[in-house]
Amino acid sequence: MPRPNASSRPSQRAISLLRAVYAPFQRNRDKLVVMDVRSAELTKYAANAMLATRISFMNELALLAESLG
């Protein structure tokens, strides 16, 4: 399943094309969010920070599980 895509202020034609491209992967709900450039940048930073946090947490759990046997 593809990650949600953040795109910064594209034209209406670009929005329609992106919706058509992502449509097969978004059968349950629409995940394409159109926003201004600053909001898109903040969203990307937040998504990357959350992913890094999840990976670090899982690595720590793996180390704990390994030490407990």
C-alpha cells in the first residue's frame, strides 16, 4: 500500500492526474491531500519523524526481546 502523498499546490489538471494515478490504491478513502507549500513541507517532516520514531522503537523492542531470551 503506498504511503499518503503530500503535494504542494498543483494545478487542477495535475490534481486530476494524481487522483487518477492513485485511484487503484485508494479504494476505501481518498488519501491525496492538496495543500500549500509550507504545509506540505511540515507534513513531510512530521511523516519522516514519525517513521524514524517507529523504527527506533521497534529496534529497542527487538533488543529487549533478545536480551530476555
